[in-house]
Amino acid sequence: MQQHRIEQVHACLEATSTYGEAVAEFLVEQGHTVSIVNPARIKEFAVSELSRSKTDKADAQLIVRFLMALRPEPWQPPAPEIKQLQLLLRRVEALQQMIVQERNRLETITTALRESIQLHIDYLQQDVERIKQQIQDHFDQYPELKQRRELLVSIPGIGEQTAATLLAEIVHWRVFDSPRQLAAYAGLTPRERSSGSSVRGKSGLSRVGNRRLRKALYMPAMAARRCNPLIVPLCERLLKKGKAKKQVIGAVMRKLLHLVYGVLKSGRPFDPNFLATTP
């Protein structure tokens, strides 16, 4: 950039889990603007251009045209305490996936290897518990982060593990102007399929958003159907309208995220009388 006398750039990267974040953080530290974009957006942009070439050079040029045409919003790196929380939680997720794989092997393995696999499962479970304790200690080190977790836990249906994941994945909740924007970020807004007056496809969730957020909200949604005073009547209304179970669960996940936004913005624990009037 120095040889071209360029002092500042707006870089655009496709979201690739954690692989591109180090580059993005470096560029931001140097005073540059960075956008990290869902690859699906760039893919659809390529379709709109009828792009046929698929090479590294062609892809780079495509991303430049996407950046110049749409000017995606700047990316903000997470605070250090949020970054560390993400790493801890994703390590737990990876270990739990390994445990599932090893348990599946137990069903088909020979007796000679059963003990080895069981020992590995026991070790992985111990590691999960150790890192979960690290997560607890991490919250104790950051009182403000711990306070936000307590706000989320006050919502019936949300436990400490879910609250930690929500805080790690939402990252900058203040950048969302409304709970609907937050729901869209999670891919929990409805997607309608219709054309003219005769074509009516089944509506569903957009699923274009943070997959970890959606996954984290599924089991809490199942619990909230039974214990959350704002969600129980919502489920009853939707079921009376003939909505399918999947649609109801999606609506509950979206409502939970609205409640999450409400308690974080207000700084007050869950109160059904107060939050029932929030947008």
C-alpha cells in the first residue's frame, strides 16, 4: 500500500469462522476499515452478475465489485473478554462433538478396543468440566459481563450455558437498533414464499445468519414453551391457528431473542409486565 501511496483501505473478507479474524483484527489495528460478509451474500451477488469464472483472481475481483456496489457495514472486533469467552465455548463445543463421535464408535467397535475408547471419553468429559470451570472463573473476572449473564438467566428458559453462548455470539448487541435486527442477525426472521395471487409456498425461518445463535436457542425454546409466562400464551395462539410444531418453535426462539434484547437494553431482569410492552 505504501508504494501506491494508499493510507487507508476498506477491506472485505468472506466469513470463514476464525480463520480470517486475525487478518481482520490486524487491519483494524492499523486504522483500516474491514467488512466480514456472509459468503452467501457474495454468492448471490455473483449470480446477479451471471459470473461463470471460479478462480482466486476472479473471486477477489468479485468481492471488490461487491464492496464497491453495496458498501457492507464495518466489522468491529470483539472485546478481549468476549473473544476469550468465544474460544472457551467453542472448545467445549469441539470436545462435545468428539465425545459424540467416540460414543458412536462404541456401538460398532470390537471388545478389544472398547476400554480404550471409554477411557478417551472419560478424559474428554473431564476436559469439558475443566473448561466449564474456566468459563465460570472468566465471568468472575469481568463483573459487567457477569451482570449481563445474570440478566439473561432471569429469562425463564435460559440457563447459564445458553446465556454465555448468547453473549459470546451476539458480541455487539448495542449495534442493533431493534430486536428484529438482532433476530435477523440470527437468521430467525420469517421468510415468505409467494408469487402473484396463486403461488403460496410454506413460510419458514430465513436461516441466513449466526448458526450458533440458532442452535443455542433451540433447547431453551423447548423449555420456555412450558415455563415462560410470555411464551406459553404465544404457543397456544399459534397452535390454535394451525401452525406446525417447527413454526411454533421458530417463533419461540425469535421471541426469546426479543426478550434477550429487552433485558440487555433496559438493564433490568426479566419482568413479564415490563417486557410485554417492549418492541
